[in-house]
Amino acid sequence: MVYPDYPHLQQRRHYDYINIYPWLTDCKRLKDVGCGEASIDVMLSQTTDIKKFFLYDLSEHFLDSVWWKMWQNANYKTKRLDIAHKKVYPKSDVTLMLGVSIYIPDNDMLCDLLCRLNTKRLILRDPCAYKKSIFIDKYSERLDAKYSAYYRTAGELEGIIKKAGYKIIHKATCYPKRIESEYKSRQYYYVCEVEK
Ligand SMILES: C[S@@+](CC[C@H](N)C(=O)[O-])C[C@H]1O[C@@H](n2cnc3c(N)ncnc32)[C@H](O)[C@@H]1O
């Protein structure tokens, strides 16, 4: 299994990095829930003073590829698990959740997960549907597999983030339109902090 051949992947990584990096000042412990191949964490391990990375994903295969890419001195831990069902997360300064909420279609389950993240700051990136939420559950020729995901509208996603007790301190579109999805969605970044 290889990481899906999403269009414009390298350019998107570049924008991911420049969107996330400014929000990591003073971050010593970082979690990435649904990290995939941990491409962002690999870049961060080489360019920041983050002391500890906690990396979680459902895919053993993706996690297996992490060790030879992380910066040689990076202190990191990988764990294969279903993030929606992990009860206790270690404390972190920042948690990344990038392109993952769409795979947790149940709003209450997503809200519960956000509540349990045990983080000061949450950086969430998700593709949002334009007008109405879209549920997709069908065979994808591009992936050569069944694809199931729930694309919320930005309003619906923001409602869940707030219900989970976060304040959205920054919202931005992630990518220039030329490298956006050809489907009816737009990716947003949310930087959120726990409401005091
Ligand atoms: C679109 S990829 C994003 C990967 C990475 N965050 C990035 O931005 O490059 C979505 C990832 O979420 C993982 N994932 C989806 N549902 C999950 C779940 N319930 N628990 C853990 N990982 C999950 C998938 O295995 C996949 O690696």
C-alpha cells in the first residue's frame, strides 16, 4: 500500500508547512492524530525545537515508514490505533489533525474526540463542502478501493469545534485555488485554543 496519489501533493505540503509553522512557537510536545506518513512531522522534526512527537494512525504501513524519515535525533513515538476510540491522550502543547475529521462522520464522536485531545492548541485542516454537507460512500477508481467520507460545511465543522470547548483564533484557506480539490470542497485551516 502506498500513500494515495493525491494531485499537487508536494505543493500542498509546502503550504501545510507554511500555514502550521508560525503557530508552533514554544511548542515542545506535539501530537499528530491521523498522521498518515507523518510528512509534516518529518519537516517539523528537522526545523523546530519540538522535543517529543506522538504520532497516531490506523495504518501500520504508514507508521512503519516514519522511522527512516524522521530527523535522526528526533524523539517520537508511533502508535497504531483508532483515534476516535482512544480514551486518554498524552498532554501536548499542540495537536495536529490534518485531513482526518472527514473520516469521523458522526458529529458527537468527533466532538468527544476533540474534547479528549488534552492539548493547549489544536490545528485542524479539513476539506469543507460549499453549501451542503456531502456524504460519500462508494468505490473510487482513483484509489481503487471503497471510499467513505463526510465533508461538512465550514459552519457545521466550526459548530463542533466550539461545542468541544475551543475558541477559533485563526481561520484560513489552505491552498491556492489552482491546487484545490476538483470536487465541491475547499480546505481550511483552523487554529483553536481551549476556552479558559
Ligand atoms: C488524508 S490522510 C491525512 C494524513 C496526514 N494527516 C496528512 O495530512 O498528510 C488521512 C489519514 O487519517 C487516517 N485515519 C482515518 N481515520 C482514522 C481513525 N479513525 N484513526 C486513526 N487514523 C485514521 C488514515 O489512515 C490516513 O492516514
